[in-house]
Amino acid sequence: MAEGLGVTIRLEGDIDLAARDAAAAVIDRGVEEALEQHGTLVIDLGKVTFIDSSGLSCIAQACVRLEEAGERLELTSASPNVHRVLELTGLDHLVQDPPIS
């Protein structure tokens, strides 16, 4: 990707305590790439079937790191169930498109 455009990563499956470390590693790599490129990190949630507080924590931490550096985090392609969890936790402001049915 060209500098300043950003980085897209895709998560899939259940993002819960069992998958937290793997998801955190993917998100952390995405944050580092976005910071290097001075761009936005886009997390595609289209194949995420479930997310709990472990996954939400990874997303929230990435958001803080990026915002502190003057960059952004965006979430896309969330299913209605995942979008609802994001709404309940106040992270829905990061979602850039309507829920995917």
C-alpha cells in the first residue's frame, strides 16, 4: 500500500479468550505497519462470528495506540451480532459501514 493510505487486516472466527493472543498479534502487526506508513488501520470483521471482551480489548488498545500517534482505526464489514456488541461497548464509532446481514 502507498504511504498514507493505510493497512487492512482481516480477522475471522471467534475472537475470544482462546483466540486473543493470535488476534492481538495480527492487530499489533497491523498497528505497527499503519504507524510506519502514517496511515489508517482498517480491521475487516466480515468473517468474525463472535467477539468477547478479550477481542474488544485488543481493538480498544490498538485504537488508543493509533490515536496517540495521530492515526486512525476503522472497523468494517461487521455482522449484525458483532456490530451490536460494538454498540454496547461504545466502539461502534469506529465502524465505517452498516452491519453486513
